[in-house]
Amino acid sequence: MPHTCDDCGDEFETLSSLRLHDCSEDESTAGEDLFEDRREETRKQERETERRVKQAASEDLTDPIEQARQGDEMAVYQTLAEYERRLSNEWAQEDGGDYWGFHRVFFEPAVEGLETVVQREGWPFLLDILDAYWPEATYDFETYPEHESFGGAERGDFEEYPHVSHVLVAVTGKQIVRTRRADGVAAIPVDTLDYLMLFHRHPGDTQPWIDSMGYGWGIGHPDHAFEESIETIVDGEYEIWAGTAIEHAMHADQHAATTLLEDLFTADLVSDPAQLLQIVGGIDRGYYPDSSDHWDWETLYPEFHSDGFDWDPDVRERLRAVVVDCGLARQLPDDWSFTDVVL
């Protein structure tokens, strides 16, 4: 789902694009009434959709969701099965029925229910869930650079992914962060990194696509070819996903993430330097990486606060050298800082 600027009304695919776009005060003021009318109409339509969805939702969905939020393990299975069935039925209707309405209304409570049990039962429970809802999509990395260019998904591509994937990817990403912070990268199950990778090609639903970028927390995993996978994706000119994955990786291990960036440029794989390097500007501004509304960054990474990111001085110098060596610095002011590096 796109993100809309409250001032100018423009829509953007990612939160980073929204945050960094140039919205002039004159333009936003001139069209203020028009945009306010548009926003109010959108809010009215959303309220109407949510009212209709809540009326249409049966107890077969609402009851297990409430039980799951109380920690009932079996209720989680029931929630996901009924949510998947309902979304599938809506999707099969003309124009998708109320698919996105059900998606919006039940995304958060479904995440809360699943996460409540996952935090108690751990990875075995979540891995069992992922196995039951594993996508059909596959990628041949040997011919990956020859794939078609990045773009919106076709309906057939969308249907290669279970409809509850937005819930599963959100919870998986957060559990990966908690695991790495508590027990180290080696404690992250390899299957979960393989799972997130399946969503890097936009599956038609923005939410799991964005949250799958939490894959970056797997950098340095001893049993998963993280760096090689990112190199392949960048070589295939998918910097839009790889860039945010590296931004997550920068939070996990800024030294290893910087080495990865250096290697990508040294290998001459980067087609759009600004797409990868704008992450340093976002971090210096105090922005969290792109995520769905239910990622909960403030809880997962409390050290990253308004005082800024704790850059290692050596890392800062290495990253400045990358900006200069790739030629991007020529587009920046003479006294440029990381915050000047934007798309």
C-alpha cells in the first residue's frame, strides 16, 4: 500500500521516498484545500470499508484472534487458517472485493496473536507455521541478472504467496531481530532467512515486501550466503530492496555492512549509487529502516533514538570514501555530510 504525503498528496512506494521527497511549502499551501478534501474522502472511504468488513467478519475469525492474543496456541492456527480463507475468498471476487479492507482491519490483531505465542514458544512454533504457509515462488539465482526489470507484480505472481504472508513476515522479521540481539546471528534459523528472501521480488502486497527487508539482520550468518545473495540482487538491479536490507544490516553490524557496500562497488555491480547510499543519510537523520506499521522499531532497537546513530569513526570514514570513490560526492555540496545523500 502506498504512503501519502500529508502536505502535497503525492504517493510513494516506501517510507524513505516519502520522508526524503522535496515538498515545497508554496505548492503544499496552494493545494491545501484540494488535498484536505482528498484526504477526507479517503478517510471516509476507509471508515466505510472498515465498518463493512467488521460487520462481515464472522466469529470464526474474530473469536480465535482474541484467544490468540491471550496466548492460546491452537487459536493461532485457527486464526491464520480463517484469515487466509477469508482473504482468498475476497481476492477471488471481482475487483478483489473487500480484500484490502480485511487486510487493514485484521493485520495488527493477527500479528499480535501470533507474536504473543511465538515469544513464549520460540522458533519451533514459528517454523512450523512458516512451513505450512511457505510460498510457491522460487528464484534461479544462476540466471538472476537476466530477470525482467523491477515492477509491479502480475496477479499470477501475487497468487504464488499465501494471503497471510504479511502477518508471517512481520513476526518473522521481529523475531530475527530479537534473536540476534539476545543470542547472536548464528542463533537465527537459516530457514527464516530463506523465507524472507522469497519476498524480495514485490509479491503484490507492499507489507511483506517491505518487512522482508529485515533480512539484513542475517548479515554474517555462518550457515547462510547472505553477502552472495545481496550481491546477486544488486547485480540484477534490485537496489531498492537490497538498499534497505543493507540499512537493516547496518544496525545489526555496521562494520560488516560497510564491508559489503565496499565490495559491491569494488565489483562494479551498482547501477544506482544513490539508491544504496541514501541509507546513510536516513540513519544520520534518525530514521528507522522502512517497515510496516507493526514492526515496532522503538521496542526492538531502543538505542537508536533522537540523539543519533552511534557510528564508529572508522566506519564513517570508510563510508565517506565510498561516496567519493563512486562519484556520488560530485553531486553533493563541497561540505557535504551523510544527510545530503538522498535519492
